[in-house]
Amino acid sequence: MNSPMHRLGFNHYGAGHAEEIGNTVDYAMSPHVDLSIFTILTQNESGLEVRGPEGEWICVPPVQDALFVFLGDYLQRWTNGLYVACEHRVRQVRTQRLSIQYKHRPGHDAVVSPLDRFVGEGKPARYGPFDTGGQYVSFLKSLLGSG
């Protein structure tokens, strides 16, 4: 964590966009966990859904003057699964939906793997090392179909 990364993003989901591009699935953003330590989000309209413990999708309604905070993949890896990253997606929207998100991540020089306090006898490491530089870039390219 010598030089952590901060990302502030703005997302726009247009009403009817799915039909315009021929989308055949029932979501606007595919299910995923964020490659971050945590994410903070606010939204003006419904659309965000999180995967519940039984595998069901739960709607996260917008709440005025409130922020939604969820854990990312890196925290799950560091804690060897003690804390679980929040799988989420955005369902198709019928109105213009805007969201603002802040993601906190380690710098590109970090390698994320379970910390010693979360592994040991009877608690083997559940995750291998993840390079937040090269592996992260390769992962993003694979999502975009360019890698």
C-alpha cells in the first residue's frame, strides 16, 4: 500500500439502451465483484442488485443522502475469505440511471494474497497471489475483449 489508487467514476445507464444495442440478457452491467478493497456508491434510481447468501438477486434501492458501501475482491483475498466481496450487477433500467462510485485499491506495485494472520494450521490459503499491476490489466482487457 505504498501508493494506493483512488478512482471516482460516473456511470450512466440510459433507458431503452439495451434494446438499441440488441442486449439479450436481463441486466445492463454483468455480475461481478470489484477488484478493489472497497467501493462506495450512490445512485439516483434503482438498478443496483447484490447477490444474497442463497444466490438470489436483491435490489438495492436508492436512499436519499445515503451511501452504499461494499467490500471488494482484495479484502476477500487478504482475509482468506473471512470477509466476502459483494457480487453485484445493474439490471435493465426503465429510466435514466446515474451512479457515482469511489473505489479504493492498492497501487499497481502490490501483490494481494492472504495475510499470515488468516492462514495457518487448519486454515490453508484459499487464494493465490494476485498482482495488482500486470494481472489486473490483463483481467480488464479480458473483460473488454481486447486481451
